[in-house]
Amino acid sequence: MENMRYAEALVREFLIFRGFTSTLQSFESELSTEIGRNFDVDKILDLIFSLYIPKFQLEKLRSLLNFFKQCLTSPSETTLLSAMSKLELSVLRYYVVYALKSSRPDKVSEFFGLHGSYLLEKKEDWLPWFAITYMKNPSLDPQFRVYFSKEWLDALIASFRNFLSEIFSGTRVPELLKISTETITVKHLKNDIKQLNYKLSELQALLEAKENEISQLKSVPSVLGENTINYQSINNHQRNSSASVPETMDLQESSAGTDIIHEPGSCSAQSPLRDEPFHDNSNNLTQAGNQQDLTREEDFPEVKVNFQETFLGHTSPISRCRFSASGDNIASSSLDGTVRIWTYDSSSPSSRNATIYCGAEIMSLDWECRSDRLLLIGTADGGIKAWNADAKRVVADLSTSKEYPSVLDMKCSPVEPIFVSAAASKRRGSTILDRAGFASLTVWNMKLLKPVTVLPLGEDPPAITSLCFNHNGKILAAAATDGMIHMFDMSAGLQITGWPAHDTAVSSVKFGPAETSIFSLGSDGKIFEWSLHNQGQLLWSRDCNKFCNLESLNRCRHEIALDADGKRLLVTSGLVRAPIYEVQGQMSGMKSLPHSAAITSVDWHPTNNIFITGSADHSVRVTSII
């Protein structure tokens, strides 16, 4: 019953959407009398034998018969399909007979004119019937006499009734009713996945805690052993020293030496490494070891999760993941040159879901700001692909100059139909940022998909690693590997200001929510919030070197993401958890649920408290927090 009501609600929604108001009224009227009933066989028979045939509505009759045949598509229903074909033959023959009885030979001619080619495919059944219109009394002809009898018609109706009762029995459910069942099944599966994710997170957290305990226990014996050896060596040294006292010493000196050996407490100030100080030192060393363990990961509370979905469609580490402008679609890329477009919400349409093979490492992704239609993909071989998500094809395959093959970042203007690409030359280096050479900033027209201009950066400028537009697209911020942040006036195409923000390369920049400040992340793990009113003034800072350490730069290019309110700042991590810093508020921060490897890319939903994390474990997670 619940499935039936859900299906009826879908029908109402469709009729209202299409504007079929008259049909909707008829539907509601019939529901008021027939609600709760299944297929009514007698009504279907009345429709055929009391409406379609008497009114000569041939197309509707053929459509209904074809519908019944389409219901019988599984291999196990070949018997029923054969019976349906025989019933269709008899019903169409009765249509011809009824037209002749009603003195409407024109309808017979129309019937053979419209469907002659179809009927000739079954010559054995229909070839004699083509001559029936030319007979004076076909009801007396031995070949056709039986079809004009009432007994044959009654047998046909009875056979059709039995057939409909068979196919519309309780074992057959219409496809529309299956939607509700499938929706409930998907819901249950999602709940199961959510619970399994929770259990997995708990087990991973427990595993981390046990590993920390093991590492602490391993460090304690080594500290104790080292101090015991030192203590024993000192005592031995003192004994040897006392034994080597010359025999010519007087009694007073000899007794004094004996006092040094047998009464250590009286000389504690001169012997700092005796029993009591030894215990104090071991405690201090153990405490220092514990403090060192604590600094391996921020003591942030774990986020409170509303729901979490995990996408496992990639086969190599994730390089970038981005929400679309609406937040309904997600694009994620991996090091094998593959981009996947997908949805995390089953209620969102999946028509844009696609897999894009680029043939090179993906270094940057960005969606068009005004719709979910266009996705830009930047590669390590200088390629920029424009993917139309509606048409599911590449509409433009652009390329930077050969001197700047690495497309490190791209950003679409929130207002104008333009985007900016930050490309870099290549050089030798140990990390991704070290391998980026000189920079080139190009402005592209998104309608023509052609370059418009190159923004000035000076001679041999260091590589630009991150770009960010302000809300009206008039200002562009660009972060460089020399620690500088550059600001460009896009209407003039000129640099208007810049300042040294970090002592190391800047890997990511984001405008603050009120656009009175800008956030930057350095490769040394330092996060700064800079005032845009007073250039160079530092408003807020954090050190996340524990997460963005130098070792992790070999695996990813770290980045930051701000939520829609600008109150939470999410950072990539060389560990299995990502820190979420509270820019405004009483809490210092939180940490995400763990992946099984480093977190290489992050992004926030444009409006909701939902973020995504891409990981070196090949997975992308969507997390909604409370």
C-alpha cells in the first residue's frame, strides 16, 4: 500500500510538471473510487471491447496491445508472450469483423492500408483476410464464418480475461511501484554503509591509539637503559677512584675518601647523578617523550558527522577534488590522468556522471561559477580541457606554450566569461613545488575558448601555485613559490600590489568571507590571515606543520578550503586526518574522520556544512558535519 501511494504521488508530480491538468482531474476522480485496488481486468476488457473497437480507435488499441507485449520481456515468460501474440491476432481479427458487421468497410480498408506491411510479415495468419473486403457475405464463408459467431467472441473475451489475470497477478509488480522498493533498498544500503564507515573510523582511531601506546612503551626501556648504564659507569668510576688513593695518605684524607664513597647523601651537591637525581631525570625524559608523541597530531576533537559517503571509483591517488557551483556534482581527479564526475546524493540527478581520460597527470580542476555545465581540467603536459557536462564531451582541447607545460591552477571568474590559468616551466627538484620553474598567467575567453591576454609578472617570475578571485571578479590573488602574494586588477590587467607573505613557497590562497582579508598556506605549514586594508598586517595565524610537513610535499601540493561562512578552514594533511581550524569561535579546531593514507585535496560545499577530502588511498569522501 505504501508503494502504491508513493507511485501515485510520482504520477501526480509528473502530471503537474507537464501541465496535464485535465488528466490530473480524471486521475484524482478515479482514485477516489478505486484507491487501494490493483489492476482491474474487467475495466481493461471494457476499454478494448466497449471503447477502442466500437469507436474504431485503432492506434490506441495497437498501443495497448504493444504495452502488454512489452511487459513480457524476461526469458522465463516466453509462453505468456506466445499467448499474447495469439490474442493480439484474434483481437485485430475481431476489429475487422466488427467493422464489417457495422457496415464500415472503409475502416477495414484503413486497417489494411495502415498496417499492411506489418500483417504481411505473418502471411499465414493474414493473407486470406486481405480479400475479405471484396466478399459479399464473408459471414457465410466457411473460412470466416466462425469469427462472426457470438461463441467465438465470448471465448476470446474469456481467454483475454484469463491471460490478464495471469500476468497481473500478485507476482507481477509494475515498474513504477518498484521505484519505491528500490528507493527503500538504497536507503537501507546507505545506512549500512554509514554504520560501516563509523565502525571503520572507530577501528582506525583505536589502531592509531594502540600504535601510539606501543611507540611510547618502546621509548621507555631505551631511556631507562641509557640512564642505568650511565649510573653504573659513574659508580664504577667512583669505586676505581677510591681504590687508587695512595697508601701514603694520612688517616684523615683516607677517612674523608671513605666518606665520599659510603655517604653519598652528604655530597649530593657535588654528585648530581646519584640515586635521587637519577629518578628525577628518568621522569623528565619520559614526560618529554610523551610531549613529543602528543605533538605528532593536534589534540582536536573529531568532527560530529551527520552523514558520510565514500567514492571508490579511482585506481590511483587523488590529485584534486572540487564541488560544482551548485554543490550537486563533484569532480575528482587522480594521478593516472582520470577525472570522474559524480554525485553523492541519490536524490540529485546523475545525468552528468562521467569518466574522462586525459592521458596525463591532472594538476588542476575548476568548475564554471555560474552553472554546473563546464569543467576545466589542467594537466602536467600543458593541456587544458573544457568538458561540457551536459553534452558529456570535450568541447575544447587547449594548450599552454611549450615553455610552461605544468598547469598548476585555474580559476573561473564569478562574473565574467573568463578564466585564468597559472602555468609553470619545469626544473629539477625534490618536491612538487621545487620542480615548478618560472610562471605564466594567461587570461582565457570561455565563450571563444581562446587566450585573451597574459598578466604581467616581471622577468623570470617564480611559479604561481594558487589563484583566487574576489566576489565580483575584479581582483585576482596569485600565490608564488618565492613566498609572495600578488594582487591583479582584472579590468586593467595589471598588478596593483603584492607583499612577501611567507619565508617559503605559498601553496594556497583564499579570500576571506567579507573579502577584507586573505588566507595563505605556506609549504612550511604556516597559515596566515592577512588584512587587505592594512597591507602586511597579520590578523590570525596557525602552525599546522604537523600535518603539512616537508615529507608530504613529495606526495601532494597542500591546499586550504574555507566554508561558506568563512568560519572553518580545512587543510590537506600528510596524515590520515585533516585539521579543521576555527577561524572564528571558541574552539581551536576539529579533525576529520580518518582515511587510510594522506589527504591530498580538500574542498567545501558552496552553501552547506559539507566538505570533501581526497586521499592517496584512492578514495574521495563527502562528509556532512553537525
